[in-house]
Amino acid sequence: MQSVGCAQAHRYLNPESDEVTLVCSGEGATSEGEFWETVNAASLENLPLVILIEDNGYAISVPVEKQTAGGNVFRAAVRIPKSQAH
């Protein structure tokens, strides 16, 4: 959620800016509730936040298909309104 606060602060301090906040992580972090809270909060406020997830095939310590429903984080993320998953 720290990245959401950073994006909110940037928007507040520089409302005319076209800069974005970038956060990078591995897909293991997407197994935590905080990741989905971040995506939801950023989507609700349409924040300039880019979340870059590196998919190395492991979600913390097990193959991603054993940790993530559908075996793919991208498929879940694209269903969030206002998200622009690519």
C-alpha cells in the first residue's frame, strides 16, 4: 500500500504532472492480500501507478499454478475495473 500513498501524494503535490509511480515485485507478492488491496485502491482513485510483476514461475516457494487460482496473476488482474493490465 505504500505505493498507493506515494501516488496519492504525488497527485496532490503535482496535480498537472504526467509522472507515474512505479513499483516492481515478483508474482509471489501477489499471493498476499496487500497486493490486491493496492490494485483495488489504485483503481478506485484512478492513480498513476504502474505495478511491474516479474513472473519467474514461482509464487513464493511453490509453482504459481499451486498458489494462484487459474495459475496466472494477469488473468485475475485484468478483471479489476479501470486496471490496464498488459
